[in-house]
Amino acid sequence: MKIIAWLAGIGTLLMSALYMVVSLNRWEWNRALFFGLILLIAEVALATGLVLRRLSRMEYRNRVDPAIAQILRETRPPSPDRFAWLREQSRDLNVFITFLIGGGVILSGIAWLVDRVASKTSASPAGEQKLVRQLEAISYPSGGLIVDDVTVLAQEVPGANDEQIRRLLRRAGSL
Amino acid sequence: MRKLKPVRILLGLVGLGVGIVAVLALREATLSTHQEVVGTGTELIVSAKTKGGEKSQRLPEMVEAQLLTCRLEVSSDFDGPIERLDSKRFRAVLDSALDDTNRRQFRGCVDDFIIDHLQVNVVELNVIP
């Protein structure tokens, strides 16, 4: 049955290609288009059939012998049971839970201590004064950033020949 | 990379050559090349049949529609009406002598599927001296 289908597909492909060329040669454009369409359908069908055949072959090739698979499955080494200790301990005193609770209590105590020390050191008046001293270095000047008239007039002083300073002072003087 | 056998290379070259020749031959066959033809007109006799058409469509008017469509391709007019010779055959005369390319083009158009449910076959297409 498969052979008949393949032969029918190949025959359709060849005959449609032949008639398409003949129709083109006879200037019968509509017939040529029709046979071209048949040719395209046959080509797609054959290509699909070839791809499916190749896929089924690959599937057959990858199929394993069930007897061999059973042997391999039976001789497979046992997987290590990494939580066996937990199951064994569950009948006696549960060490895991004890450690968990004990560790939590210790961590909570440490956190409480850190919190107490931090509250004593960061919010004290001495700390605030120290912070004020450190911030003075980067604070704005007392008169602001706008240059006063005295400074503007000082640009004419001999020796003040920096072009950037002159430009800044000129702009400030125009305000 | 798989090494190609000489036989395969030879077959591939032969296939390529055949393909090129076929395309060139088809190009030559479908190329319009016109030349002067001595004659007063072209006589056309066709046989036609219809199947599965509308009831209001009559065979003579379907044939006339197809022939009028095809004469546009060769830029020629009919000299007189399309005569009905018998139940299937029709005769028409074109007012110019068609050269070889135009005759092939006209024959191909008349034989082609132009009008639905109508099949026309050229019986004779001759230049009138």
C-alpha cells in the first residue's frame, strides 16, 4: 500500500511537471498554472512523506530492547540516601529540631545585643557633634554662591589673570 | 565532510546541464519573435463543447467570448461574424495574417482554460494567401 502511495506521488509529480512544461511551450498559461499547482502539491506531499519516513526510522533505531533495559534497571546501583540520618533520628530525640530552635535563640540574642549597642552609639549627643564637625567641610559658604560686588571689583586687581575666574566674576557682576 | 564520489559529481553536472538546456529551450519557445507574413487574413476553425455551465449560457456566445478574448493577445480583429459550421464546430476569420509566434500564442489561448465550463480545440489555423 505504501509503495502504491509513493508511486502515485512520484507519478503525479513527474506528469504534472511534464504537462506544465508542455503547457508553457504551447502558451497555455492557465493550464500551466494549474499543473504547476498540482506539481507543488505533489512536491510538498512527497517531502512531507520523506520527512515522516526519516523520523519513523529514527524512532525505530532509538527503540531499546526491553529485556536489556530490564537487566540494566535491576543491576543499577542504589542511590545514596542522604537524609537517612533524619529518618533514624525521628524515632528518638529530634536533634535537628533541637539544633534549629537552639540556633534561633542564639541568633536572636546576638541580634538583640547588636541593636542595643547600636542604639547607644549612634544617637548620642557626642556622636551628633562629631557628625556636625565632619559636615562642615562640605557645607555651603555663609553668603551663598553668588559673588558680591567687592569680589566682582577685585577682578581688576593685577595678577588676577585666570580666564575662568574672570568669566565667572563677569557673569556674577551682570546679575 | 563526506567525500563525493566522481560518479555523483558527473551525474550532478549532467543534471545541471540538462536543466540549463531545458530552461533555455523553454525560454526560446516562449519568446515572441515577429516577422512579416504575406497574406490577407487567418482562418480559424475550432471545435467546442461545454459541460456543467449555466442554463443561460449558450455554446456560440461562450465560444465568441473566448475568441474575442484571445484575439486581443494578437492585436487582430475578426473579419465578419463567427460562423457555426455544425453543432460543435465554429469558423472565424481574422483580418490580418498571423506570423508563427502569433499563431502559436493564439492557438495556446484558444486551447487554454479561459471561460469556465468551456473547452475549445483548434482544428485549423491557416494563413489565407
